[in-house]
Amino acid sequence: MSDDLFGSNPPTQSKTGDYDASAIEVLEGLEPVRKRPGMYIGGVDERALHHLAAEVIDNSMDEAVAGHASRIEITLDAENRLTVTDNGRGIPVDPHPKFPGKSALEVIMTTLHSGGKFSDKAYATSGGLHGVGVSVVNALSSNTVVEVARNKTLHRQSFSQGIASSKLEEVGTAPNRRGTSISFIPDVEIFGEGNKFKPSRLFKLARSKAYLYAGVEIRWKCDESQASDDVPAEAVFQFPGGLSDHLREQLSGRECVTTDFFAGNQDFPDSQGRVEWAITWPIWTDGSYSWYCNTIP
């Protein structure tokens, strides 16, 4: 056996110089996300852009599924700013024990792999990119503003391209408000000038999320200039029947084998979540199926 580990073709020296320690890059904070966004959201196209919206909405949905939020508001303005607000517990704003001088909110927004979904202490189940989602959204946005209402106090902090551009501030009292609001503009340096949120796509996403968790109220709003025959400027979605309502809409009045659906739900032991289903059989047309985990297709 030859001692030459590289066979007859040993590596040659790079034209740009030696391969030594100086060639090893160490990206800090959210730099990796901005340098290689495709590793986190699959690209920089329209689908990837809308993945940012899904990540923020999924965080609010997690609060609803955990029983802490009953309402989610999704607002798209004329400047391509998307705002998602819920009435959940609100992101913690107290100092983080491992990062002196930083609040938990700032750590969550600016640090990969930080969040409350790695154990079952804060969430029994959850969707999205655990510890990655909202920090990636922040990194790929030119402007992000987070407002948190907790303990009857409203807090606010701003960010740009993943870096805090203001301190966490107490901006007033909020005696009748609680929860989190995340407002962001996707960065044109990443996605390009012409790649903007599609109101129709966001509208369908909002509606589908309301179906997937029975009882949650999702409020949709967009600028009048973005409204159309298919996308109203304002709408409220709430489907007490959950998946059954979803299935009924998909059938669009088609005749089925049974008048009523086979539908139900079952809790898992030891608070390990629950399963819900709705099934029927159309007579004269082909069937279809879809499934979701923690409201994620």
C-alpha cells in the first residue's frame, strides 16, 4: 500500500496563495445567513421570500396551539412591510443569564439557535425552524421592529440586517394589551428590488392557518392598492370546525359517500400533543389528501 494518501495527484498550491490559517473565515452573529441565505431559506426567490412570512406567522401560531393566544393579525403595507401581531405571552424581555447586557428578546432576534422550543418547558409542540426562524428573518430584513407587551408595559426594539439599531426601550404602559408584534421589510440587497410579497399568497396562507387550528382568529389587512377581487383589503378568518371546515371547502359541494365526515381528535398521553382528522369519500371525482404537523404542511 502506498504511503501517498493522495495517490498520484497530490494537491497543488492555490494560485492565490498558501492555504493556511488566514484562509479560514469565522462568521459571527448572523453573518452566515446573509452570506448564504439559501442554506436557511432555500434561496432568494419568491418562494424563499414568502418563507420569511411563514416563519413569523408560525411563531404566533405556536402561541395559539400552546393555548396562550387566540388572535393573530397579519398586515401588509404598500412599502412591502409585513407585520404579524398576536395576543400571546410576548417574547421575554428580561436580561438573558448567558448574555450580560442583553435581553432575551435581543438574543432571540440576533443569535442563531436561540429560542424556547428546544425543550418542552415553553412549548409542548411547535413548528418552524427551531431557534433559527425569526433570527433568519431579522438577518434578511433591512428594517425590523419588535414590540412586546408584557406585564402591562410596552417594549420596543429595532434592528437592521440582523444587528440591533436601538436599545430595548420601555415606550409606555399597555394595560389592555399583551403579546408580540414583529414588523419587517425584506432586504432588497438579498431578494432584489422586484421581489415583493404577493398579497394573494399571504392571504391564502393566513386563511389556511385559521383552518388548521380550530377557534383561532386570524385578521388579514393589506393596503387598498394591493386589494383585488380575490384579496380583500380586510378579512377575518375563524373556523370552529377546524379540519372539517377545511375539507368542506375543498369539496366545493361535491357529492360524497357519507353525508357527515369522519372527523375527530385525540389527545396523546402525558401532554405529548394531539391528533385531529377529517375524512370523506367523493363519489364521482378523484380524492386527494393532505397532512400537517404542528400546522406546517
